[in-house]
Amino acid sequence: MLFMVVERFREAGAKPVYERAREQGRMMPEGLRYVDSWVDAGFTRCFQLMECDDLSMLMTWISRWSDLVDFEVVPVVTSAQAAAAAAH
């Protein structure tokens, strides 16, 4: 399953997030796959596309970052999958 994860950086901003990532990596459990990410121009939000078969993996990863970031998780499908579903 694909998930669009919207991260809203807390009061301290993006700097502590990047510092932790540099020191500890993404801290993802086995089975969670990072696809790609984008950061808004104001450095207040990050949009990450993640993939996993077990939602508990995603929740484990979120718990490792929740002291620095507020999360919104949106299950998504690709445009091709949406087009195929709409055709039925």
C-alpha cells in the first residue's frame, strides 16, 4: 500500500529533523519503503511517499519521529490505478 505522509515540522522547524536524519538515518523498520519526498519552499512541511504491506510498520516509523513532527497519513493509489478503477 502507498501512503502520502504529510509531516508538519514543530516549533523548532526542519533543522532538528535533518540533524537526526543525518546522524541516525531514516530509522525505518524492515518492510517500510521510502519512495520519494518533497519539502515546501517555506520548510514547514515535508511530503513523503511511503510503501508497506503492514500499517504497523508505518506507525512504528512515525513513533520514532513524533517528538519533532506532526503527521498526517493519507492512503493513496497511483494515477494509473485510479484511472483503471474509474473505468469500471
